[in-house]
Amino acid sequence: MHKHQNFRPNLNVRLKFPQGFLWGAATSAHQVEGNNTNSDWWAWEHSVKRTDELRRAGKNPEDYCSGIACDSYNRYDEDFALAEHLGQNAHRLSIEWARIEPREGEFSEEALDHYEKVLRSAKAHGLVTFVTLHHFTNPLWFAKKGEFTREQNIEPFLRYAQTATQRLGQYVDFWLTFNEPELYSTASYSICVPQSRNLRTTYKVAKNLIKAHNLCANFIRHHIRKPVSMAYHLSDLQPWGLLGGLASGIAHHFANDFILGRTIKQCDFIGVNYYFHHHIGIFGTRKHSESNHKVSDMGFGIHPEGLERVLLNLRKYNKPIYITENGVADAKDTKREKFIIDHLYHTHRAIEQGADVRGYMHWSLMDNFEWGYGFGPRFGLVEIDREDLLRRKVRYSAVKYAEVCRNNYLEYPKKP
């Protein structure tokens, strides 16, 4: 029996969101499409080093290979129909560079035609489209060239971005150049693909991503004439212990402001991915306080009030804000409804205090391949039954979120 919170209208306050607010969910190509065989991630998943590492840990390597994923490459229309059925009016997805440019300088008309069909389907289902050009994965040929560790590799990315935006631009409402450049330049270059544990390399990659975004965004703004930004990974960093204020301030600069501050002039809006709250001190960090036992299946603390602080901090930029990812790993669907309601409550509080938030996209529309964690974590509003031909099963939390999407208001328990 699911333990869901009962929100009774007579005990609730109705919180209205601005007219035209966008409600939706997010996905990424590699995580849902399946058979992304020409990418660096696919190669890493099937590498001897990776499979041996998993076997030594007593894990089945097949559970950590993206494989067919959710088969959204073929079932995209079914997925968009689900989003529409759930009251959503927006969707964030990514297009896969490894499919569009499988060999350097050779663009696949088949792949571009495919993504045109995908985007036309999204529009047919009434969805405002947010499209990410780079969501962690790269073509194999680009990986062999050193990816974004080398400044000269910015040019191939720009060429891809120009080709894709010119071809698909009429079906895209908002462009995002990179997903979570903060994580790509740190986690990707330390614990995931391509596993280069080097702070100097991390800094170099961050610098090149900044330049790549600024060049790409300038092209999109002047030639495609559509709004453009990044999906920034922004965390709530609070002081902890002795000299915590100093430590959290330094951490905030490098974790949140370093890339954002150097790209904001070439952004028409700010895309926010919010997952984490950390206590920062000179002796280290804590992901959640000892007194807070609200955690996801992955052990991450749940801090909706942190989203409010992140949004309020962004007021200084005077740009529209779209929450491009926010979600929780919750296989039994016992936490997700309250997670969504609480995060939307704090989003509404931020709006009341002047944050120009115009949309919310939950991560994710469906369970998917969660990178190095494989298929274990379940982030989906829709369950993917991997034992039954990837059947889509709408979760209870999705139905409750759909009520918010359709009504454009939130029923929230009155404070005593």
C-alpha cells in the first residue's frame, strides 16, 4: 500500500502560478532512446575495464549498459502522448550529436530527418520544446580528439550546433547548449567518462565549455533567433561549523557561479537543474544534516527549501528562469508526490519574492538509464517495466502532478 499524503481542499491554500507558466518533464537522448552505439558512453559501458570493475563488485554488467534504454527512439510519439495526457504543456529533450555527425564532418540526413519527426510529434502533442545540444555524450571521433580538453575542438562542436539549429530551429522554442557543464567538467573528468582525474584538465574543460557556449549562443541568438541558455547544475550551499561562511562562499563561487557568471551575457534565460543541498565547512561537506532523514533511494537528502534559495540568488541577473530538472529517485513512489508539492511550494515562494520563474520540468518523464548507476534509480513519473516489453505505467505521483499542470495552481497544506 502506498503511503501518499492526503491534501484536503478545506485544509489547503491555493497557490496560483503566473499565467502562461510551463509545466513538463525532461529526458535526454542517451538515457531514453536506446542503441546510441556511436557515442563515448556506449563504448565506456561495454569496455573491458568497466565490465571487470562491475563483476568484481558483484554486479551484473548488463544492468549498467544503456542498451535499448526505453526505446524512445522508436516510441517517442507514445511518450509525448503520455506527457500530453498528464496535462503537460512543455518538454525538455536532447538531440544526439553521435547520431547527427557519426563521422567528423559528415552529417546524417537520416538522423536529422528523425529528429525533425520527433520535434514535429512533440509540437503535435501541444508541447513547448526545450532542446539540449549536448547532454554529456560525444561522438566517438570527438572523444578520440580529446573532447573539450582542447580549445581547437570547440570548432567541431560549433559546426554541429550550427547545422542542427539551422535544420531543426523551426520546431524548437528554447535551446540549451550544454547540460550541467559544472558536472561535465568535474564528475566526467574524475569519476565517469573519460575518467581523467586531473584538476588542471577540469579547469581547462570548464574554460572551453564557456567559450563554446558563448560562440554557439551568439550564433543561435543572431541567426536562429530563439532563446538560448544552458541547463546549469546549481546546488544550495550552506555554511557548516567553524569558518563555514568562508568555506561555503568559496564553494558557491566555484560550484555555482564560475561558469554561470562567465556565460550569463550570452543567455536569454537561466536553466536550473536543482538536486542538492550541502553543508560546507573547512573540514568537508555534508549532503544532508544529521537531523534530516528525508532521503531518496540514492541516499541524497531532500531539501526543497534549497531550491527557493537558489532561485532567489538568481534574481540579480534579471533573466527569466526555467527549472529544467528537479526530481527524486523513488522506485516505490512513496516520496515523489510530496517531493514535487514541496519543491513547487518553495518555487512559488521564490516567485512571490521576485524570482522570474516561468516553468518547471520534472526529472524525469520516465524511468531511464541513470548513467553510472545503470537502471537501478527510478526517477520517472512513468514507470518503465523492463520485464514487460518496456511497458509504460503511469505512477500515482504523475497523476497528482498532472492536476497541478492542468490547473496552474498548487494545493498546499495551510501553515498553522
